[in-house]
Amino acid sequence: MPDHALPVADRSELLLDSLGYVGVSSDRLDDWTTFGRDVAGMQPVESGRRSLALRMDDRSQRFLVSDDGGRGFYGFEVSDAEALEQVARRLDEQQVPHLELDAPTRDHRRITRGIWFRDPEGNRIEVFHGPEVADRPFSPGRTMGGFRTGVLGLGHVVLLAADAQPMIRFYQEVLGFRLSDYQLRPFEAYFFHLNPRHHTLAIVAAKAPGVHHVMVEVAHLDDVGAGLDLAEGTEEGIGVTIGRHSNDHMLSFYARTPSPFMLEYGWGGRWIDVDTWSPYELTEGPSLWGHERSWLPPDLRATAREMRIRAAADGLSYPVHVRPGGYDVIHQDTWIPATRRTRVG
């Protein structure tokens, strides 16, 4: 058990709506164009000598890659100008310095207005409203069914924290994130939501700060399989093998990107009720099966594997979450039920 207080359940008003965009700093723009288009299926829409923008849906852009030497940034969306002012007032109350985004930055982000500040680990956080909607339909970079965004936002981001407690307090008490669940083994991690996506943010205790991965969710299971084949053929390859998570039920793999973080490519995430959700400790491990994590040291990889084997021995299973009409029901006469089976969820 950690020697500090665990995050608490919070029913305060949600200040933010979703993760709206992600900014990446990289001098490998050509590699990012290829990866974003040919592996992830995003649509390159702007490519300059020092910048690249990628679409995922009706928005003009979701991923922004710039050769600017910075650390990147994370843009969280609010509904309107009053909601943005409410965030600014909260930052003032908590004595968090913040600045307006200037006109060139707003043009680069393609938004109406925004503010920026830094979290306790130095990550640049932006809060904005009024994103630009594209005048042409989204056209994926490769043949695939598209991405699950809308009210759920772009996906989620997982940040590494050398000191997790100030980060937890900041995102809960200042920005109003609500706790979904947390785990203490095989590594310490805390998951937070803003909307019915199980988590929009996770904080993982680590030796150094940074971004661990960004998750995007695709429309079809087979989109994940095709992405896996394509990612395996890249120079970067796979960072985490295919598997299924215990908390958000996402079936996914993690591709290494041209930058020092991974892209989780998933399907089938659960939808939670933000008004009734009760957080809990995730004791069965982060994954039901799969997800061999090459980034973990050998002792923690062994612990993670032991937890997956125990989950298999206990027969843990979760419902599959699919779109209406996105499935066929198997013929009942071919189904022979097991006499012993534990189902959770």
C-alpha cells in the first residue's frame, strides 16, 4: 500500500468536457505523416515545413505535430465561453498561473478561444472552446471504419508522474476530473473520467515525468487487427501486445510512434454513467489477458503475468460492447454452456 492518501470519489460539477486535441513535438514529420496515415488511419490535412495536422472525424484536426523543440500539449474542450471563464476562475482560486492563447496559437489550434497553464509535472495544458469543424467529410488515411469520438472526445492520455500525489490533487481539485478506479499492482495508476468514456486521463507513478501513451478507439474490431499487422511492419513496431483491459474493457494493442510515447489502438470501450459511477480499487490487474508490456522491468512483467493467469483461473469475463447492428447473434443450438464460469460486469 502507498504511504499516502488515495484519491477520493467526487461528485462536484464537471468543468471540462473531453480531450479535444493533442500536440506532439517532433522533428520526424515525414515519419509521423506515414504513421498517422498508413498505420493509424488518420487523415493528414496540413503539412508544412515544420508542422503537420491529422484528422480523425468532423473536426479540422485532432493531432498536431510540430518541429518546435517543445514538450507537446493537451487540449481539453469546454462547451462555451462561460465554461472557459469558469475554469479560469477556478485556476485563480487555486492560484494557478494561466495565460490566454494568443491569436497565432488560436489559429494553429483552429479554435475560438483558449487558455493555457502547466500541471505540477510541467505538462502544458490548454482549455478551449469553439473548435473548427471541417467543411469536408473525414476521409481516413487507409481503409478503415473511422474513430469513436463525439461527446467522448479524442480518446485518453496517460501521463507519467515522478510524484503522483500532486498530480492527482491538481486534476481532481483544480480541473474537476472524477476518479474511475485505481490500481496499486503491478504498477501504481489512477484513472479519471470527464464523460462516459471510462477514462480520459490516467496518471502512472514513474521515475520521470512525460507521456506514456495516447489512446484512440476505432469503429470495428477488424480495424484493430489490420492496425496491428501494419504496426508490426514499421521500424518502431509494437510496444504492448494485443489484449483486453480489466477496467475499460478495451481490446487494444500499443504501437510505438515516431515520438517517445505509444499510441494505444483500441476497440469496444465501455460506457459509464458519470452520475452514478462508484470508483474502486482494481485488484485483478490492468488486463484480463494479453498486453505483454515490454516497457515494464522483468519483475513487474512477471507480476502482471501472474495476475493475468489468476484472472484466467478465476474465469473472469466481461461483456463485449458493440455498436447497434454491429454484431450477429450465434445460433443457440450450437452453444454448450460450461458448468463453472465466473462472469464479472
